[in-house]
Amino acid sequence: MVSFDEALAAGKVTPEEAAEMFDSLPALRPKELIGLWKGQSFLTGSPQDGQLESSGWYGREFIDENTVHPLVFKSKDNGRFAVDPLKAMALASQGTHLPDAQSEAETKEAKARIRVVEFRGMATASMVYNQLPIIDSFRKVDDNTLLGAMENVQLPSPYFFVLGRQI
């Protein structure tokens, strides 16, 4: 099996390699998610690869178990703002770069929550969207790096991504 660092250095793995790597990593508890995380696609050839980044995505912010901003974007003034996922999907489908539509997409309300969910045979901290049929499950690479798998009932297979803790 290819290691996480080797996979990042290679720039792409197969979906099967990503799933095998995800399965080999330990679960984490909800409190380990608390904080601000910078995200990036874990490239597997998924149609989702790079879509968030191309729309200006920064990452995710977990404030507590019931207060999660699943989509955080970098603003034009180099700040950050939380985005309503439903509005983000509509704007992104029109090709909108979300920092250009901050006034339309921004929200102060939490749009997800943290729960322990069994995914791929292991119970682990997961982010459950409040308005969408999406659950992101996480495994721990190290204290500051997570491998995530987005399960969307509308997609045939998980979309994998990496989160790096921002200190």
C-alpha cells in the first residue's frame, strides 16, 4: 500500500488506493475536529477533484459539535467567510467564483454538525450537513492532518480530501 505522504507527492492515487489508505487510518473523536482546517482534494480521478478549490474554497471550521461551517472561503481582502452550501452549489453551477459573490453566499449560521458515524466499517467523527444528503467522515493521519471521505447519496463513490489544522 502506498503511504499518505507518497500519495500526496505523487499527486494522484486510484480510488481503490485512497479507500485502502482511509481504511488503514485510525478513527477520531468529535473533539479532535474542533478548530479551523484548510482543505484540498485528495486526487483520485473523481469528478469532484478540484471543484471546491476552483470556486475559492479555503476549508472547514468546527466550533463545537453542533456548530460547524462546512464551507469556508477566502475573501477578497484575505479574510475568511462561511458559505451556505445550498447557495454555494447554485452559484458554483453558474461558474461563479464564490469570493466574488460573498454577499450572496455568506452565512453566519452553522450548516452542519459533528456526529460519530460508522463508515467503511469503523465509527469515527463525521460532519453531517444540515440541509444536504452528505456526510463527511474523517480518519487521522496525524494530529494536524485528516483524510476525509465525502459520502453523497447522489454520487457513486466517495470524494476524498485532506484537511490540515490551522494554528
